[in-house]
Amino acid sequence: MVTVQDLVKAKLYADDNAVIVDALRHLLRDRPDLRIDLAIYRYQHEAISLARAADLAGVSWLQMRDILRERGLPLQLGPETIEDAQAEVDAVHQELRARS
């Protein structure tokens, strides 16, 4: 079995952290279900916006809304910060542009 240190010793990565970051990036790319579950966890426990959760999950905000509803999870009502509000507006604009 290959270890993190094997990859660093072979100078394929600068350090352990670089190996882990790359491995996680590939894992989340190959397993969209994990991205969605992580986004839902953060939405519930870290109070991120629907738009931010959708971005983390790699889906549109409409899809994220539907996923939350399908799982019986309550939708948060409105953004808490101006940045969250802007992220919501940007997500809506992006979705509308994609549809036209």
C-alpha cells in the first residue's frame, strides 16, 4: 500500500498536507454524494446560505433547495449577512443565465 510519506519522499508532493488536499479534491470530485452530504451538514450546523451549500455541493441553488426538501430539512429563511445575500443574488443570476 502507498502511504502519504511515500508520495512526499518520491517528491511527487511538497508535503503531507498537499497529498491530503489533492486526495480530498479527487475524492469529492469522484463522489458527488459526499459533496452533497457535506454541504447539507454545513448548511445545518454552520448556518451557511443555500447558495453557498449549492456551490459546495456542485449543484444549482434550485437543485439544492429540492435536495433539502426531499430530505425533509427545513429551509433557512433569508440570508444573515450582506455577503450571503449577494451570494444568493449571484446564484439566481447564474441560474437564469444558464437557462437562457
